[in-house]
Amino acid sequence: MQNTKLLLTSFTLVGLLALAGCSFPGVYKIDIQQGNVVTQDMIDQLRPGMTRRQVRFIMGNPLLTDTFHADRWDYLYSLQPGGGERQQERVSVIFNGNDQLVSLSGDFMPGVSRDQALLGNDNGANVTAPVQESEKPKSEVPAKPGSLLDKIQKDVDGVETVPVPTPQPLDTSPQ
């Protein structure tokens, strides 16, 4: 009887210690990552007019493709550091009827990457809008005569264009 009480008490104590070890401070808890890793550098590479293949090459396969919205791809990424607060990022890429990139929306926008901002190469700009074709180019100041820029411009203007030869198609008719 005495041995049974001692055995039962020791099992209870070991069980409580094992249970308390699950939330004991200093116990390592893994980071949980889910979805597509999307970085600002990936978003900066996207340009309007890109095809689906080009976007897939840069961003990877989308996490969600909706059958009702076939022209939209969704990229979701969530990270929960061990014991920390869950962080989630979302990017939606939208294509037109010709399978060309039209717009994107979500937590990332085109602009300065986080790496550039950390290195101090942001030049004071946080977010830049995509260049529209209707915008007028800035007027250039002509180079001073005899300067290096003037010599380079003359060399560029003097280049003759050479047509690229097109190969003849192979004869595929059976003989």
C-alpha cells in the first residue's frame, strides 16, 4: 500500500513537471512560416505589361488562384515567430484579357526596397508610382561643346544601324 502511494505520487510529480515544461521560459519554440515568401525586391521587378510566365518566374506560383477571378493571383505569406505575434502579408496581382500584368495591390508597393532603405540608398523617396506612358519626359540640358558628354552623344548619333539577318525557315514538307 505504501509503495503504491509512493509510485502514484512520483508519477503525478513527473507528469506535472513534464506538463509545466511546455510553457517553461527559455524553451525553444519554432518559427512557423506559411505561404509564398514575397520581398520588396520581387515587387520592384514587376512591370506593367509582363506576361503570366514572367510574373511566375519572379514571384513563383501563386498561393491562390480563384476560378471566378481567373485574372487575379494572390500571394499570401504569414510568419509566426516562436511564441510571438503572427504577421501576415498579402499581394494580389491582376492581369488583363491578354494575360498581361495590369496592376497589383496589397502590403507591398513598388518603390524602395527594404534593403536599400537599410543601406541608406533610398534618396528620400519612399514609394514611387509606376511610370505612365502619358508623362512627358524631362527636357535634357544639351552637353557643352567639347565635353565628354558631347563626344559620347556624337558617337551615339554616328552609329549606323545594321539589319539583323533573319534565318530562312526549314523545309518541313515530307519528300
